[in-house]
Amino acid sequence: WVWRQASERLLLTENKETEIKVSKGEEWGKSGGSRLTFLSTRKGAWVIGRVVDRGLPLDMMMMTRARDLFYWLLPRALLNLILERILNQRFDHKLYGLQPVHRILDQHVVINDDLPGRILLGDLAMKSNVQKFQGSTVFFDDGTVEEKIDAVILCTGYDYKFPFLPTSLSSGSDGDLKLYRRIFPPSLERPTLAILGLFQNNGPIMPAVELQARWASRVIAGLNHLPPAEKMVKSIEKDVQANLKSYSSPKLAALQVDHIPYIDSIAKEVGVRPNIAWLLLKDPAVGLRVFFGPCSPYQFRLNGPGHWSGARQAILTQWDRVAKPMKTRSIPEPSSFGLISWLGLSGGAALIFALLAMQFIPLFLNSD
């Protein structure tokens, strides 16, 4: 959305479970945008852009099996330190007023390209939690006051409600669904209902939803079978307890999954999880890309039900398709002669310096 009244002073607030997600159109902060926007946050946020090293897509660079294994091997405290240092190299979160109270692995990061730039331009100002309103004046809990606020947007998030389902399927103070692998209600006599996409992960959501759909369709068709209800309930409780170590809110803990381990677990149920060791032996070109490259949906079409004959070639050429839309200008390759000439000149200069040093150093030593 775009706020189009240039004279407006705007305040956005969040609640304790809301993440900072500010996305403005091109006119925001210009003549068509609000004069100044204040963003009030209780806990701050770690912010990462949609593109990372060399301007490549975040999910393709970060969501790899090799990186996931590396992160799993490191102590959590050390991994927090490394990742926070990487994000602070883009911009200092403390300087920009975004430094959160939590460590980076304890909450979702905010994916936003505009936030630091808007703060730097003066279009957006970070504020602490709102203490009270008095007319058009806002008092913040750090003692600061902002006057003549024209509009307040309460970014309070959503409650999960399922009025179309029997109450027996919904439990807990938030009315959340208890779902086995975030898909199947364990209390049904037969698995005739599958909930897709009701989870939060640290990666792209659609590849995970696709695998959910593949598994759910096989379960409903009777090709795959679920464990007994008691076992499913224990699995749900185990996942929630593990997530509560990082997420204090039971609501968030019930929804959270780790992207690659989660989709691998679903792929195993479907029978399409790639065997990395076998691929490295049988087809090293594909095996290396499956392990070190992006964990893309093509990997789950190499074998098993619903396999695709074009999956191998799609994996080998996926980076070509990333680059294709950006190749709109012909750029000549750098001349190798120029590089050789530069190396030759550098070597010649180093040789002359060495000869001069050999000639004059003895003179300085004998000057006494």
C-alpha cells in the first residue's frame, strides 16, 4: 500500500507477537508519500534483504543442504554471533534503532530491502513501545513524545479462527489446530482433512506446501498411511516443546518448522527424498548441486512417485534461469591481454624496486 497524503505524520505500531513487515510503494517518502512515518516496535528486529552476495536471491543462496548442515554442527551461541555480524555488515542495527532484544535465531528475521534506506533518508523513524495516546500526541515508554500524529495503523496481526470446523479439532487458548506434521488433525477417525500452509518456516513457503499437497493426496487416496492417533499427538507435543526453547509464545511454537528438515521429512513420507550419497556416486554433477546448491523443488522430482524426466536438467541449469532475465545488455568479457599486461607491469616494478634496494641498502649500512 502507498500513503498518498504528503502532509500526514503516520504511526505504525505492533503487538508482542507481530513482526515488522513494512513495505511501501515507490512514491513512499516522495511527494506522494507521507511526510514522516514512525514505526513503533516493542522488540526490534533483525533485517535482511531479498538479495545477498553478488545480488543473488536470498532463498537460493541461503537454503542449501551444505549450509544447513554447517549451521547444525555449530554451537547455537556461535552461530548467533556469526549471523548477527553478517547482518550488521549491511547496516548497524543498533545505529538504525532496530537492534532487537532477542538473538537472531530466536525469532524470524524481517525480509525487507527498503527499511534501512528509508531510515537513512529520514522518511522513517524507529520508536519504542507506545505508552499512551492523548489526542494527536503519542507518548512512548522511553520518555519521548511525538505530536500532531495524523493517523495510527495498528499492525496487530491476526487471530486463527476456524468456525467451519468442529470444536473438537481446535484446542488451546488461541484456538489453534493441533496438526500432525502441520497437516493432519490427529483426532479424526479417518484422514479426510488436510490443512496446507498453516505453518511458519525460515525458507520459501510454496515448495513446502507443494510437498504437503503431494503427501496429503496420497494419504487421502489410501496410498500412504498415518500412524495411530496417540503417536501423532506425542509427535505434536514433542515439536512444540522443542520450539518453545526458542519461541516463548505457544502460538508461534506450534506453527514453526525448520525449512529443509521439514520438507525432507515430508518428502520421505512421499518417497521422493533424494539420496545424496547415492547421487554423489551415480551422478556427481547432480549430487554436488543437490548438496551445495539451492534446495529447489526439482530435487523432489528426481525419483519416486511423480518423478519428472526433466528434473536433472532443471537442476543443472537453474542458475542460468536466474541470470537470464538480467542479461538485457551485452557486456564484453575483460581482455586477458589487459590482465597479463597488468601482471607484467607489476612484476617489472617489483623487480626494479628489489634491484634498487639491493644497491642502496649497503650504502646506508656503511654510511657510519
